Amino acid sequence: MREKGRSVDTDGFDAAMAAQKAKARAAWSGTGEAADSAIWFDVADVAGPTDFLGYDSLDLEGQIKALVADGAMVQQAGGAVQIVLNQTSFYAESGGQVGDAGILQTETGTAQITDTKKVAGVFIHFATVTSGTIAVGQGAALRVDAGRRAAVQANHSATHLLNEALRETLGDHIAQRGSLNAPDRLRFDFSHTKPLSADELAQVERDVNALIRQNTRVETRIMAPDDARALGAQALFGEKYGDEVRVVSMGRKDGSGKGAAGHTYSLELCGGTHVRQLGEIGAFVALGDAASSAGVRRIEALTGQAALDYLRAQDQRLSDVAAALKAPASDVADRVKALMDERRALANEVAQLRRELAMGGGAQGASPALQVNGIAFHAQVLSGVTGKDLPSLIDQIKTDLGSGVVLLIADTGDKAAIAVGVTADLTTRVSAVDILRAVTPELGGKGGGGRPDMAQGGGASTQNADAAITQAKSILENLK
């Protein structure tokens, strides 16, 4: 540059950088949580960006660059605190993968890290100092919870396989719309307009487990975003990429564990952590498919020991049911179906007996059909029946009458159910809906509806049933 007579405007660069930082602060709007506080821009000025070295090592040494307690930077802390270091092995929540947890230890204190997040290039370690104190400038030994990280990255790697298995089964329109990779489960949202069939879900589950059994090595390459996309790598939904990206490839379509890049099963841009061999995932169990939002489906699944524990629990439930039925586990479905059919038949029989009892000597307020203005009118107050029973009783009485109007009022215990029926030959003169709306207020209700030949409603009680019947008779008496 000097040889060519050129120079760098460092003052101009610093001014432009300061203006950009000020603009970022002004545009920042957090949710009120600690990781969303604008203070992290100030912390970034003091501490600089955090180097993440956790892809290759879970344990390393770092230096405490800043401490934040109660929303303010402090030089020393005990109790609840957020810690910033120059470098870390703790993965910060991103791309659906939850943040790491573990231990930080200095010469003067120990902190339990419960979560890790990232703001403005700064990794925030949410921690509680459990002994002594820690201070800015101290060296710190970092130890990520290895078991938790292993479970999280097994779920994350399984999510990549799941994404491709869904595309293989359902079509290339499948696109990720969100995910969660936690220690105990994974959740994957994807674009699809209808539920998966049982066969489709089973096929996806089989495909993922087949890839796990391949136990091929998970490979990672660093390249420019355009080169990665040209290679066919999928970008994760909602993720922002810089000048370089990590391209993660998993599995082989031919199942051999060998072959050219074109045989790679899953190829995605991803900054998260992953298993080294697919066999480390252990097993994959899809718990089901549900709607997440319009045009988006959601699958939740388990891997590893959580998947095995789930299958064992399911097997125990089946054994318990088989023991209760005194049947082999293989016969449980048929035995349950037979019991349900028997229960349904008995319920129908009981309902029929209840209706017959209500229409017989057990009915109160029963009366033979009256002639009102030349129309047969049957009104009756019943007990021991439900509102659902009334339409069939109405139809039965209408058949017996041949021509007429029926009003049934049922005492259901805590309320009144009302039904009105009109035979087809009379619907041009009187509507069941009009009668219903006239009698319902007498029983402490309002509204109701239906058709001219059948209408239903409800009331508070049958206490004024006589007045309701009188109101119905009045309508018939005034017909022309």
C-alpha cells in the first residue's frame, strides 16, 4: 500500500465502526431476559468477541473478561452471575440446539453453568457461584457436562437425518421451519399440509434408524456459503451465515459407508455440534406427528437411552394391559376391540331400556294426546333420560300419532332438556322451532333451534313445566 502511495483511513474506519455500533444499540429491543439486555453491547466493547473452541474439546482454559450481576458489570461475583470469557468450550444456544451446561473453576471459586447464549458475538455463561468468588481477569478451567452435550448432539444429528428422511418419503417440498435439540428430546417443524399416515411415519423412522446402523463418520467442512449451496447443502431455517460456513454431511445413500460426495445422505449448513459416528445416536423413536401452525407439521422424537427407556415403558404398559385382560400381548388389540364392541352394545341396550322406562309408568306428567284446534298434541315430562334420547322418542311418538305435535321436557338432574316435534303434514302451519322458542323461557332458558319438524333446546329446570306446556297449547289454539 505504501509503495503505491496509498494509506488506510483508520480514523474514518473507527468512526464508521462506532456509528454502526450505535445504530445496532438503537435498534436493539430485548424481551427483558438477561441475554436480551443492551448491556451486552457494552460488554462486547470491553471483552471483545468470544472464541468458540468447543467442537474439538469440552475441557479447556479461558480467562474471565467480564462479569454481569443484576444487570450491571462487576469486577467480582458470588451467587447468580453471567460470565464472559475470551474463549470457551460451551456451545451457545443457536440453530435449535440448546446451550451447554457444566462447571467453571478458578483459584478462588467454583461456578455451576446452567445455560449458554450468544449476543453481539459474546458468549454469555449463565451461572451460580457455588463456592468462593470469581473475578474479572482470573484464569478459569472450563468443563462442559459431557453426558448432556452427547445427548444434545445425538438429537441434533438425528434431526438432520429426519429432515432428509422426510424429504425422501414425502417429497422435495419439505423445508425446515424450526427445531429444538435438547438433552431429553428433539422437535422438528417442517412445511407440509397434511398429517403423516402411520405408514409414512413408520417409513421415516425406519430410514433414520437404518442410517444410524450404518455408523458412518459425520464429516464437517468449512467453505464459502455460495460454494456450499452449489454443492447442494441445505440451509437451516432462520439461521444467519457469515463469510464461511460449516457444511455437515451424514450417511451414505448406498449404505456402504463409502462413495463419492454425491452419495451423501444428508448435507446441511450447520454451526451446531454433532456426533462423530452416526452409531452414537443409538436409536430413534418418532413420538408422533401434529400440526404446529398453518401448513407446518411437527414431529417430536427421542434418541439414545431416552428412546430405549420409552420403548421399555411402552412394553411394560402393554404387559400390564395383557395381564389385566388375562391374554397374550399379541391378542391385546383384538381383546380390547371385542370389549369395546360389547360395551357399545350394552350402552345401546341400557339407553333403549331407559327410554322405554321413561315412556312407561316411570314418566311424570304424562298425558294422552289432546286435540287442540284439531291437532293431536302430546306433552310429557320425563326423568331418567338425556337430551340425546329425546329425538328418537319424538320420532317414536310422531309415528304413533300419525299426525300431530309432540313436546317432551326431560329432567336431566341439573337442567332441563326440551324437544319439539311436528309431523311433516303440519309443518306448513306450525314450526317446531317457534314452539320451542315460546316454551323455553318458561323453563329458564332461551334460544334453541332446529328444523320445522324437530327442534331442541335447554332450560334451567323442569319446575315450570306445566306453564311451558300451556304456552305450547296456546300457540296451537291460535293457529288459523
